[in-house]
Amino acid sequence: MSVTLSSTKSRAALRASARVSGELLLVLVMTAVAVWLLGRMWSIVWPLIVGLLLTTLTWPTARYLRRHGWPPALAASVVTVLFLLVAGGVVALIAVPVASQSGELTDGVVEGIQRLREWASGPPLNIGDDQITGALDSATARVQDSVGSMVTTVVTGVGTVVDGVVTAVLAVFLMFFMLKDGPRFLPWLTRQLPGRFATDVPTVAARAWKTLGEFVRSQAYVGLLDAVLIGLGLWIVGVPLVLPLAVLTFVAAFVPIVGALFAGFVAVLIALVSNGLTDALIVLAIIIVVQQLEGNVFQPMIQSRGLGLHAAVILLAVTLGGSLAGIVGSLLAVPVAALIAVVWNYLREQLSEPRQEPEASVSPSGAVSPS
């Protein structure tokens, strides 16, 4: 038996699809405009984001002091100074031991290069000194030919460092003001907004603040786990500077991808120049195993519990953020996904129908039963 499509239902379905497509297109256009505006204001948006993340990290201490009668300005000042001291102590903990052993490391690098040349000159490569010298001369000529591009790269790198310092200074000042005046923000925001916005926006902002705190704490847990496992592996192998390398691993965990690569490269380099090629390969294997466990097991599990996101969503968010915006996209992918989930859950709460309780009916015998 053949079935004939209803022209009325078909037109209705097409009209509904066109209406939904138009509405989605408007949403996408507004999203693109918002992203473009954020990009144009990135010079102030990025310090604000860093300041927010630092504030979520230091707020528990400030809240403790405020609850024990400290004035807001004094509590914020003390916490800011403590944060700067801790940050400076971390830098000193990494830099001082490395500087004290810089002579040994330099000698180790020279010795490592000499060993590499001896290995390359023997079987199976059999690369002679003349070939090595020719390769060095060729590399020198290429460097001389590209001096202009190298100068441009150096200038760009210096500008990036300056921008990073300015961002860090602004973020610290913003952190101080958020610690000092943060609790007054939501009441002020409530007074500025009309109608339902006076309730909805502060509620979403409070939930977003809680989510950001969960993100920073979970990232700290992941970094601590990396630092302990890698530091333990370095200690077993017998690599020097174990404590500075563990601290560097913990700090670098807050910068996805590049942070782990940088910390791992430093650890392998120190193992190479101090212990030799075999221990360097062992350290490389340890770092690869720990990083794979962190990226595929520990981080998704810890962050999925704290942020209410599935582990697969976190993995996809980090991948998408990295492909769209590089390092910054990878860093912000998980908190942005968590904030989107906060907004979505609140919208679902507001748009969902209230649950209907089943009506009770009274039987002739007087018993009450649901209808």
C-alpha cells in the first residue's frame, strides 16, 4: 500500500525548519560578534581573566581573614603580598639551585656534545669530522643569511615578554581589588539590572564563580600529582635538582601542552648532561607515561568530578580550544566549557515545566489513592 505525503504537514515542517534555522543563524551571528568584540578588547580581557583565576586561587585565605574580623583592604593586602612572596619563592627555588650548578651543567652540555660527535663518527653512521664541520659551516651560513628574520623574531619575543609582564602586573592589581571588593559586586550588580535580570544574572555569576574555583583547584591537584610522580621518578633515577624540577612541573601544569613540554624538556636535558643518554631516555619515558596518564585519565576524572562535565567533554573542549586559539585556547577551554554548562543548566531550570504532582482520589472506603 503506497503512502502519500501530506502537503500541509510538509509545508509546516519546512516552515518550522526555516524558523529554527533563522533563529540559530541569529544566535551564531551574535556569538561571532561577541567573540570579535572580545578579540578587540583582548588587551584588557586577558588580564581580567588571569586576575579572576588568581583570585579564585587566593580567595579562601582572604575569606578566612575577613571572617576573623580583618578589614577587607588589610586582608586583600596581606593575601596579595603572601601570593607575591610565594611566587617569588617558587622562582627562587627553581633558579637558585640551577644557578649554583650552572658550571657543572655547562660542562655536562659540552661533554654531551662531544659524546654525540664521537657516537656519530662511529658505526653505523660513520660521519667524519669533515662532514660535521661542513654541516656546521652550512648552518652558520644559513644563520647569517637569516639575520634579519632572526632580529625580527627576537624583537617580537621581547614584545611578547613585555606584554606578559604588563599582563601579570595588571592581573595582580585586579586580584587585589577583587579580593577587597569582590563580595560587594553581586549586590551592586543586582541594583543595576532591571526586572528578572536582577535575579538571573547575579545567580549565574555566583555559580560561575564557584565553577572557576573548582577549575583552579582541580588544575592544582593535577599539577601536584604530576610533580609528585615525575619527581619520584627523577629521584629513583638519580637526576640532580629533583625539587626544582618537581616545582617547575607543578607550575607548568597550569599552562596546557606547552607547560608540560617545557618542564619535560628541562628534566630530560638535565638528565642527559648529568647522568648520560640512558638515564635521559628513562626520564623521557617516565615523563611520557605520566603525561599520558594525566591527559587521558587523571585530568578528565578530577575535572569531571569538580566541574560536573564528562571526561569526554573535557577532552573534546581542550582539543577544540587548542585548534581554535592555540595555547590560550587550551588554557581557557575547560573553564569556558564549564561556564557554558552553568548557563545552560540555569536556562533549563528556568524553562522547564514544574513537575505535576499526581492528584489523590478518595475511594468509597475512605482510603486515599493516586489517580
